[in-house]
Amino acid sequence: MADSPYLIPLQTAVTWTTNWRNANANSIKAFKINIAEVNDMLQESGTNAIRLYFGLDNGVEKLVLVAVNSAGQDIINPTVGRDVISGTYDFCDPCPPTCDPSSPLMTGQMP
């Protein structure tokens, strides 16, 4: 895990999230994603990645998640078990209000 090519330094994450908050003061700061539902997405045949789309629902910012195959295509209307499902998910809790006010990603201050 420590040698993951996707891991970034905490200072980089703090800088990026601080830049976002500064540029988007009235916007959502983060989304908490339920891991159990991500695991459900991983059950879709051919899932290689997950794509997140930004959306609006009556002015409220949302994330729409969809499984992605190895060709980079969204997996829409997959069959899971014997059921055909939409393949699109909204199970994210926005911040605010579900923030961690002590996180350096919210405060901009390194621990």
C-alpha cells in the first residue's frame, strides 16, 4: 500500500482541498462514500474502475457513480444476478453537513 502509485502526500491533498474551498466557498467540500455500496458496484461483471459524475438535484450538488469496464466505458443497465439494474448510484453523503471539521483536508492545516 505504501508504494501505491495513487497515493499522494498529505501536503498535496491539503493544498488541493484548500484551493477547492477557496475557489468554491459556497460549494460542497467533500462526499463520504459508503464502502458497502462500492462493493456492490464491484459485483457488476467487467468492473475495472468507478467513475464519478457531478450532478445537481434541485440545486443540491450530487455525485452519480457508475462502474467502468476495461475499455473505459460506463457499465449501464448491467445484469447482476438475475436482475437488470440501472448501474448508476447515489449513495454519497455531502459535506456539509457530514464533514470532519478536525481533518487537515477541511482546516488546511497540517497536523
